[in-house]
Amino acid sequence: MTGDTIVSDKGPQSPTSSTDTNDSGETLRGDAIIEIEEDDNSTSRPSSDSRSSRSSVSDESAQPPKKPTVLRRITGSLKSEPEPLDITETNTRKLENTPNGFPRLAAFQSSEANFSLYRSFSYLHSRLLLDMQDEITTLEKELDEIDWDDSDENADRLRSREIDVQLAEGEGEKRNRRVILREIKEKLMEYDDVLIKARTLESFQKPSDRNYRSVRRYHHNTKPLMDAEMDSIRSKEDTISLGNGREWAKFDGSIETALGRFDKSLKWIFRKEQPPLQRFFRTPELRAKTDNKYITFYSSSRIEKLINILITVVIFSLLVVPVITMYRLTSSDTHPENNYRQTFNAVGVLIVFTLLFSAAMSLLTKAARHELFAASAAYCAILVVFIGNFTGPGN
């Protein structure tokens, strides 16, 4: 178990090494490693052979021990001892161990962040805001009328708050400026609170079609609620997701879908009981969440590693393939007689791969329009420079 620690040299501290701070006295960050406490009572158990024949053991112990080989020393240092059970043991809420209905539906929606879909009640927020807005508008008009009346009768009440408060205390229960301002304050506080929360809800992401269909399929398969209670999940336009969308969320979803289909094909080809690839992309905790064959939880960290590999291959291909292609087209040794025509072919390759690069940027990242334009221009400039180096006067 590792974690970051902050070592500070201010105040009384426990003794630390000189590497905890740099020359300027700034605090450095490091890793704290917690090891397993060794049990003094745990000793190696003698084997059955040693218990039965002590004489042979004593003879062998008298011989000098054999030195381990270099390979065994290296591999032995890399091996890690297994953790005790009280450290590796985890508790996972299983869907089938939860009563069907709202409890199981809550367990399902909390099992994956992408399944945390809830209504935002945008219409009710708007309806409430409009009603409160009209109340505040009415109070505003009433305040304006009192201000104009006092400007003609007693202008000092508008120029001094203290005078206005003293005169308002002597008016009894009359609806004066002080009463209206208190009501406006209360209404504005409520209005601002609802307005800010409505703005926060609007900033939540809408669920992707893939995640929304997954939740609807779960409702269809398990029937956790009665039909009258299903109106909330049917309101797709009013549904928000609590999950934070990753940069390649859509691409991740397509990869997971393709991975699932490919895994089912391997299961059918090799006649396996379980899809063979699931054990590489599912942690033991995810496998323990459910026994339902229609529900598959993939580890986001493992999917991200696969995505990173694919992204690396795409970037490498977009950089290397056009360079090799244009080199063969513009090389004087390869086409000494058709260099002029091959240069235009190289320009065509440049255009095609620039379009592919722009498409990859827009599909695989959340780059803004100006960032997409700048990246495509830089990529095109690199290829143009490459063509210019191989189509000079010497060619």
C-alpha cells in the first residue's frame, strides 16, 4: 500500500533524512511504503521427512549450503510474498443478494457510475423559478410605489436608512418599506438557491445512448419496479448522469461493445462456458457483483490501457505511413522519370492523411475547434516540409 506523504520542516518534527527538503527549503513529496509486520512466532515448519529421520537432516546440515545461481538470485528478488487474507479480503454487494425492487435497482445503479441515471426535473425547476420570479416582481413594483410616495411626502426616508427604520417602528403593522424589503430578501434567497442548483443540474452530463439503453434493458429483463413506477426512466430528455465523462468515453464504449462481441465469438468458436477475454478485463470485485449472464462489468482502468495501446498504434500509423509512402513517391531513385507526377501524388497522400488525422482528433479527443485546427495545420506542415526536402532541385 503506497501513498503520498508531505514532509514539512516547520515546527517540531520527527527526524527525517536530508533528502526530504531541497536546498531552497521547499517541501518534497515522496512515497510512504507500509510493510507487513513480521510475526516472530511464525517459523518454518519442519518437513515430514525431517521429523521422521533426524539423522539424515543433521548429516545434510553438516554439508556446506549450495550457493544459489545468478538467475535464481535475480528472479528471487523480483518475487513478492502473497498478502495475508485479512488484507486481500473485500466485501462486494451482490445484486442477487439484494431484495428485488427499489433495493436491487439501487444496487444496480450504484454498481457502475455510468448507470447512475436520475431525473433532473427541469420542468419543475422552471415552473418553480417562474413562480418565485413573479412574486419578486410584484414585491419590486410595490417597493417602487412606496419609494415614489415617500419622495413626494417625506424624502428624508429615502436619504437615511436610520430615519426610515425609526418611522417604520412607529407605523405599527402598516405595510411599509421595511416589511417589503424583508420579504424581498427572503424570496431572493430562496430564488437564488433554486437558480444556482438548477444551473448546477444543467451542467451535469446527459447519459450516452449506450448507457441509457443498458439501464432500460435491465428494467426490461428484471422488472424491478411496477409499470406505474417506470415513468422516471422513460423521461430520457430529463435524465442526467452522475458519472464524469472521460475524454474518450464514446470511443471506450465502442471498444467495450466490440470487445464483448469478439469475446462471444471466441466463446462459440472454442466452446467455452465463459467468454475467455473477460478474465483479462474484469477484476474479482467486478465478477462478484452479479451472476447475471446479461450483465458484464468491465474494469475502466484495464479498458483504458487497451485504449492507450490503440491510440498509440493510430498515432504511430498516422506519422509513419504517410512518411514512408511519400518517400517512395518522391524518391528520385525509385521514380527518376516521373518525379513531377509523383510529387502531385505525394500531395494527394498528404491531403488524405491530414483528413484522417483531423477525424481521429475529433473522434478520440474532446479537442475544441481551434485546437483541432491548430493540430491539423501542424500535422500538415510537417508533411509539407517532408515533401519539400525530397523534391528539391537535385531531384
